[in-house]
Amino acid sequence: MSGGAFDPVARVFVPEAAGTTVRLRGWLSKSRSSGGILFLLLRDRTGSVQVTGKRDVLGDAAFDAATHVQVEGVVAVEGTVHSDPRAPGQREVRAGAITVLHAGEPFPIMADQTEEFRLDKRHLVIRSADHVATFRVKAEVLRALREFLDQEEVLETTPPILSGNAAEGGAEAFQIDYFGRPGYLSQTAQLYLEALLVPNERVYALTPSFRAEKSRTPRHLTEYQHLEVELAWCDLAELLAFEERMVEYVCHAVGRRRPHELTQLGRPPEELLAITAPFPRLRYADAIDRLSAQGFPVQWGSDLATAEERALTLESHTPIFITHFPRELKAFYMLRSEDDPRTVEAADLLAPEGYGEMVGGSCRETDLGRLTERLKETGAPLEEYEWYLDLRRHGSVPHAGFGLGVERILRWMLRREHIRETTPFPRTPSRHTP
Ligand code: 4AD
Ligand code: MG
């Protein structure tokens, strides 16, 4: 084969391609030979195509070499495009030449292997069609989030991941040895975003967050992608309006731009295009009433566990906000409600159909005295928060913010059973390799 550019596999499927010569290169998803004919399924980033090669066309040496290429081996092909109703996509490339670029070793991934084995071989398993589709949708979610925030004039910032204090109470923070002193991996960028807020008024960060929770649930990772936003001059109503517009924007962008991947993964794109703001708002107190009427053993002050969140959203096709939680259930920095001092100006956004919390947000306490008092109640070491308290000493303004778990929203959007399917190399209590 002489030099020159290669064609993307997708080129084979455009109507005008029939009868033309193409030059392709890529990986073999399948390979078999019978009666002097080789059948290959060749894949590149744009698609897959059936390639056939005949011994009498290729010559004995080239035919034998091509026959020995393993699944996931790499070849270059020059051939002509034929319409063939039996081939996938009704097109086939008949090879005039096949060059082996990497024959490879026998591919260890096969059907019906255990989930543990597949997790051990995750670096190879992520080539599967479902994983490829999933991570393309994830890229679209990230792009849409950034696009929306850019349109809303929210500035992207880069808070640290390593810190000398554990932001939201140390219990769930991973501790590391920082040159002989304790260090922590970030659980949230919020406190840093509140500092970056003052000169910029609207800031966000997309960072990994780490949670040392031993919870083996289908919605907990120990490392996840966290999108956090902090907005000045924002009350709870404005915060929820911002969140729901953002979720709607992401659903619509993904529905429009990744219809094939969604369909392949069993999620009709129309369902995401049908997600429209406003989303229902339900006060915590009313949620408790509704749940106890359904027989759940809950009362004022009970945390909403997975089963309760599920019951509240099982019948719903749109996300639901739960607002005004008892302040004991929530973090120290949340603003006390004016009309009911037992509650805070906070809201969780629950995904439909029992997929659980996707976003947690609140208005922040701006008053130095009340914030200090709440910190003391939680037993936090005050000296670690001195820098944060400075923010209430210099130019303190009303503000609010939220954190969205990227894998949580993706799990719902793609209706994945387990959150680990939404990230290429999942970190869970039982696994941090490969
Ligand atoms: O509700 P959380 O803990 O809130 C905070 O960290 C706030 N400081 C955020 C803020 O206001 N800036 O976490 C926010 C979101 C949750 O709603 C959930 O979507 C996701 O982060 N999340 C997780 N995702 C995957 N695995 C875990 N273990 C998660 N824990 C939280
Ligand atoms: Mg939360």
C-alpha cells in the first residue's frame, strides 16, 4: 500500500461511496476466515465496517498474515466499497490489500465473564460499544455544563484538591501524609469557591471530589467529578431556578447531540428532550407527611435514605426539589430560614424514578456570629476555619451555591444500574485499580 491519507470508517456509509476506493485503518472487533475468504469487522472512532479479503486477491503471505491478527489487533486496508444487504449497515469493503500494523495477543475479554474479572480488565473492557457510547455522552454532559455556565457568565476557577483541612467534617475525608503533616483530598471545593466569589460574583469549578465512605451502594463512588457553582446576591428561589435551567440545558444538549449513543444505550433521546423546567418543589416537612402516610417510619428530623428518596420520585418523570431541611441534618454553613428557624435554606434535587440525589445546594450563612456558633455546635476545630471566617469579616454578601455529581446525573440520564458504569476507572471502597 502506498502512502497518503486514510479515510474514516464512516466514509464507507455515505451514499456516494459505493464503488469507490477507500483506505481504512483500525482495530478488529471480529475476525474469522472460511473457504479462502477472511471476514473482518474493522473499527475506528467513527464506526465499524465489514471487510472481506480473498486469498487469491491478497496473495498467500498477506492473507495468512491477516488471518493471524487477533481481536483488537490493528490493520490498514485498501479496498472498494460495495453495497451488500447482508453486511452491517448494508456496506462492505472488499480488500485489495491488508497490512498488519499490530497482530496482538489473544484478547482476554469474552462474553459471560464475571464482573470482578471485567473490573480487573477495565483498561480493555472500556473499548466495548456501551462504554464508548457512555463516555461520549459524558463528554457531552461536561461540554453542556461548561457551555451553560459560560452563557450565564459564571467564571471557571481552579480550587485546590490537596488541603490542610477537611472541609465538611473530617469523617469522610481521605487523609494523606503531606510531608509529615496531615493533608486531605478535597470533598468539596465550596469553601474555596466562596473565597473566589468576592472578586468575581459568579464562579464555578469542575474538580474531582473524594469521599472515604464505606457505603457500597449503586450510587457512591469514592472519587467523582463534582461541578460546583457559587453565586452572589442569590436567594433560594433564584438558586433553584438556576439549577433547573442548567439540568434542562444539559438534558436537551445531550438529547440533540448524542441521539445514536442514547438509543444504543436504551434511553430514547425524546425522553431527555421532554425534561423541562420548572421542576416540582416539595418542602421536607411535606415530604415527611407524604412518606408517613405511605407507611414509612419517618418523623421530623429523619434523614431521607435511599428508600425514602425512591418513594418520593418513583412515579415522577422529572426531577424534584426537596427544600427546607431541618438544620441538624445539614452542613454548618447553611442559612437559617427566616420563617422557620428549625430549617435551612437548602434544597436537594432528586432524580426521577428513584435514582436519588443529583444536586445539593443552599444559601450560605453570612453572619459571622451565627456561623461561628454553628461551627462550635458541630464540634469542628475552629482554628482550621479561621480563613473561612475571614470571608464573613470582609465584604460578606448574600450568596448561594450547589454541587452536582456528574456521575449521578449521568447514571439517571442513561438509567445505569450501577454508578461505576458512568466512569471509566471507578473508585469504590473495594477497588482503586487499575
Ligand atoms: O451533597 P454534597 O455532599 O454537597 C456538597 O459537597 C456541597 N459542599 C456542594 C456545594 O454546595 N458546593 O455533594 C454534592 C453532590 C451530591 O448531590 C451528589 O450528586 C454528589 O455530589 N455526590 C456523589 N457522587 C458520587 N459518589 C459519591 N460518594 C457522592 N457524594 C456526593
Ligand atoms: Mg447532599
